Amino acid sequence: MLSEQDEAELLARFAQGDLRAAQALTDLLAPRLLRFATRMLADRSEAEDVTQDTMLRLWRIAPDWDAGHAKPSTWAFRVARNLCTDRLRRRRPTEPEMPDLPDGALGADARLMQDARARALDAALAQLPERQREAVILRHIEGLSNPEIAAILMVGVEAVESLTARGKRKLTALLSGRKEELGYDADDI
């Protein structure tokens, strides 16, 4: 993770024509935005569109960026969140499609278990209210701080803590009956 100053510096260098700075910022932000959007939308293709649109918007505002306003990553997550919300509002309720997630070099049994856990988590996340889902994904999957999440969601830090806590409790309740099936011990979930 880069500091706010480092991110703003990369954005400023891009605005001055430094394509390596653009590549560095893309390498930093795009995978995180894609993971967030994929979990929010449960559709890899739509998530890729959201990620691309978010990055394009970041490049457009680069010349006018106010470095003291927010971290570029915080701004990008807020834009991605808004784009996801717009897409979710336009949808009819459907069964979420499970995204293809990279699995590394796991054996077949471990890969199957990891896939089952990812599907179970994504299905449980899809059952959370939207704001709880956003807070849980940003905090526990993307690793953002509560103040960063508060800026993205445009709420106070206390609201983020509440949303995250309620979301985690609901996830625990949703997944608790599946511990054995997902290969967890009683204390794991």
C-alpha cells in the first residue's frame, strides 16, 4: 500500500505525461477495485467494466487532482462503489454468478475446498444489506481502514464500525450451519 502522498504523486506524474506512473497506479488500484466490484456485483464482466470506467475517470481528473482532498485509492473506491450501486439498481433480482477466482498452486482437494468456501462467502455476502456488504468487503477483504471506508461510504467512522460488526454477525449466522461442509472446526467461523 502506498501512502496518500505517494498515490497523489503518481497521479500528478501521470497528469504530466509519465505513463510509467499511470502503470504503477493501475497495478496498485485495478486488482483491488476488480475484487471489490466482483464481490459487489457477483459478475466478473460487469466488475471489469466498473474497474475500467473507474480508472478512466481517475485519468480524466488527474490534471485537476487536489492532493489534500483524498487518497486517489479512496476516491477510486468511492467511484467504483457508486458505479456498482447504479448497476445493482438497474438489475432485476437474480441468482448471483460466482466469479472465477485465481487459485494459485493448490492440489485438487484444496482447490475444491477453496472454491466451495469462496462460493459460500460470496453467496453469504450477497445476502447482506448493501451497505453492510460494502463495509465488510472494504474492511475485511480489501483491508482498508475505517476512516478510508467512511470516506468511501460518506458516513462516520462509528457507522462503519457498526456496519462492519453487523455484517460480520450476519455472515457468521449465515455460514455457521455450513462449518463441517466447508472444512472448518467449530471455532473457525
